[in-house]
Amino acid sequence: MKFSPALIKTYARMGQKGAAAGIGMMELAKQDPDMRVVVADSVAIASLGRFYNSYPDRVINAGISEQSMVGIAAGLSSEDGRAVYACTYAAFVLVKAIEFVRHNLGYHQFNVKLVGNSAGFAMETLSISHWATEDIAMARTIPNMTILSAADCLEAIKCVMAAHDISGPVYVRLSGLLNCPMVYEQDFDFQVGKANTLREGEDVTIIATGMMVRESLDAAELLAAQGINCTVVDMHTIKPIDTKCLDKTFAKSKLVVSVEEHTIIGGLGGAIAEYKADKENIPRLVRIGVEDNFGKLGDLRFCWEQHGLTAPQIAERIEKELNNKKRV
Amino acid sequence: MTRKILSEEKIKALCKRMRLHAMDMAVAAGNRGAHVSGSLSCIEIYAVLYGAILKYDIDDPLWKDRDRFIAGKEHARLAEYPVRAEMGFYSPDVLNSYEQNDGLLVGHQLKKELGVEYASMSLGMEMPFVVGKALIAKQTEQKYHVYCLLGDAECEEGPVWEAFIAAAHYKLDNLTVIIDRNCMSVDGNTEELMAQLDMQKKMEAFGWESTTVEGHDIHQLIEALNHKPEGKPYAIIAKTTKGKGVSFIENNKAWHQAVMTEQLYQKALEEIKNS
């Protein structure tokens, strides 16, 4: 599929889940009549209204039972390896159903694609039960999982479509709200496992994922005004992580910063730290994310502020860490 | 070539051989112990399924129209593995390697060529999977029937009931579930620990057709399993005795998982042979 700048702008209004389901999965359904979608009373929640109206027989509702939803998805795929998408909030498709995910996707490797929407703090005041700030860490520990995390609506479309090309289990993490800020204003090349460098600068490398890519680009702009030049990387594939990109990053930066709308334990920052642990003579890593607490409840930006995840806060933190000479 | 349907007499003899294999496997499991009593309660169920009900071709284990049997009740491998050995999926000698490191029959592994359609392992894992399997079989108009064996205490797991609701909702009349109602779990009697009460009524209330049979009565099991209701999934509640066939194991919770010593092994063999 090719995407014009005008279309990309239109998709941005749909939010990541709206674009993923309304554009990406609709296209997949045209290409692959065998594909099935399982929901847990989540046609509306996963923006699958248009999909359901077009292909009612290909959508299976498991009821509000996410564990069963993942098991049913595995069963549907088990005979011929057809792709089955299971779609609902990230907090439920993964966190609630984790044993069914480990067993059916991790161990048995059925061709099931979990599409978790509203990850991070996007569920706002519905709060902790509906947030997903541990999902990447949980998915990462499971063998055979591929984890994709979309930075904007266009990338969300590309993630759900790329998931179909992978023969095996995938977790697609979608986040943000309607009117999702754009990272990619033009069509771009999306390859699973290959990070996109969006901006080049010699001082600091910011490796971000999901909604934090846009915030990191804005932070880099603020830092540039102070003479601090940042490279910004969109790490859309968290597993398998792009180690070539990490090697390049470690070789050239004074400071490496990871930014994620997720706990700093076991997510993107954790993955980079684990990879870094085996290396010598490499720059310091600062992990920006949720620091092992739940924080106060509020709207998306308020929640980000609680964890230092807005562009000005990211810029301020980077400046401070650069000035912390003892540790750099 | 599909397999022959065994007579009730032959199935009885098969059950005896399966119980003897189960004792050998319990010995093979060594000091870690084996799940003995939960296996003995479903010997007749397994024997009837493989001897008279399931369609399969031993020369072509992946035959596309074979019935799909999914084993829940994870602690019943001492019944599941012997019946497949007896039916020719693998040599009975293989049973001696049970629970040996990296062995063919260690734990429970998805091996369709050996008749294992799904390794459920964790209790409650199989029922949603079975619903997906039966549903796609209907959507793609497959000829096979889907069977699943559950333990009664296993039905304390929530996802089992989530899937029961879905099976009725999708009118999965290509699905038969057998519940081994041995009224025991690890800690003792289910009706004292977490009462399941009348499981047939429960299944009926969930929109299934259901019946209750004596689970060690081969004739009753065959009749119940040959029944295929229309428009509804079907649950057979098989009343059984945990540890059936060996006096010191019957209804003895210590034998849920236990070590088979040489002395007890000889005693068990004697009882089974003389039964």
C-alpha cells in the first residue's frame, strides 16, 4: 500500500487503533479471506466497526473474557496456521491474558497477533486497571514473541500489516488517543527489526518507542536551541531489537537515553540495558519511563507529566544528565 | 485404513493392559512420583474413545478428517499415553521412557503425529482452544468431530466456563466434552473443598445438552459418546472413582501424585491381573 501525505494527515485524526483497524486490517481482509479477528466485546473498543460491518463472519466475539479470547484465537489458527488477530485494550489482551499468551503464542507458536490498543496511559482516568505500562516487559520475557510498537497512525497501519507477514506470534502495541501527533508525514520504509533514525546529532542518542517518539523529537528540537544535538531513533520493533542500530549508537554518542510510556523495568530501556551489559567502553544509558510506581490519576498529558515524559521534561532531564559530569 | 471398532470385551481387556502400563509408567517416573489416581479414573473413557469412537488412521496420523481429541485433565498422562501405544501410535516400549529427560513422552508436548493435538498442560487452558478449533471446523465445513476430556476439579478454572458459554453461543454441535467426575482434587473431596454439585444441570443451564453415565461402564460410555445432538455442544458427565482398579489408590488423595515403590507395584499388578 502507498500512502500520500494527505491520506497520512487523515489517518492521524483516527488515532492509532482507528487507523490500524480501519485501514490496515481492512486491507489485510481483502488480501487474506482466511484471516480471522477475535474480540472480547471489543469491536467498538478496537475500532473494528467498519471491519465488522464488512466481514461479520470473520469476527468472533469471545465475550468479555480475554483469556478465553486468546485461547479461541489459538484454536482458530491451529488447523491451517491462518492469521488470527485478537484485539482489545493492551491492558487486557496481554496483561490479563498473560498465561494464555505464554502458552498458546510463546510455547505453541500459533499464528496469533495480539493487537493491544490504548497502551501506556491512554485510558486516562479509567486508570491503573486500564493502563498498560508493563505489557512490553511481560511480552518480552516470552520466547518467540515479536513486539511492534507504533509511533503514530501511519506506523500503526504498517505494524498490523507487517504482523501478518510474520509467520508466528506478534504483539502489536498501539497507544495514544484520537488526533495522534504525526511522526511520519510521508510514506516510509517499515521493516520489522530495523529501527528508523529520524534525526541525526552527535551529542546524545534518544531511542524512543510509541507516543514517546514524537515527544523525543520535540525534546531534541528544544535541546538543539541550546546547542545540544540529538539523534532520535524510532525503535518500533522492541523484540527482536535492532542490535546493529544499538552498536552504532553506542559507538558515537556521549549519552544514550531511552524513552517509553512504560516501566523502565524490562521494556525498551530494559532491553537496551540488557544488550549493553555485555559490552565494554560504551556511553551511559539513562532510562526515562515509569519508575516502578503507578503515579497520580488524570488525563494523558497529566500522567506523562507525573513520569517526566513530556518533551520539555525529557529535554530538561537530558540536559541535567549531560551536566552530571561525574557519571557521564 | 481407519481403525477397527473394538468390541466391549476387547475394550475391557484393553483397559486392563492400560492399567498395567500405567503402573510401569509410575515406576519409570521414579522418585519424582507420577500422577496415578487421576489417570486410573479415566482409563475406560480413553479406551472407549480410542477403541470405539474416534476416527483416526494409524497409518496416517495426520489424516485431515481424523477426529480431533484434545486432552485436558493434565494429570492423566498415565491413561493417555498407554492407549495410544496400544493403538499403535508408538511402541509400548516407549512408555518406559516416560518422564525421562528430553524423552518422547516427557511432560505433555504438542505432537500431532503421536496423536497429541494440543498440549494443554495448565488446567483450563484447553477449553477455549477447543472452542476455537470446533468453530473453525464449522466455518470451513470440516468432517471431523472435536472431543475434549476435562477433569471435574479442573472446571474450577474460570476460562473453562468462559469457553462453555462461547461453545453454546456458537452452537458447536461438532463438540463433545467428557468430564471425568471423580470428585477429587489434590487436597481431597471436591464436594467438601469446592462443590461442583450437579454438573449435568450446570451444563444444561449453560445451553449444552448433557447426560450422566457410569464412567467405568464401557457400554454406557459407548452409547453416550455415539450420541450427537444437533445445534448444541454436548457434555458427558462420567461418574468415576479416582484411582479405580487398585484398592490402596482408590479415593486416596495421597496418590494424586505419588512414588510407586517395588512392593506397591507388585501389589498393584496382582490386583489388576486378578480383576
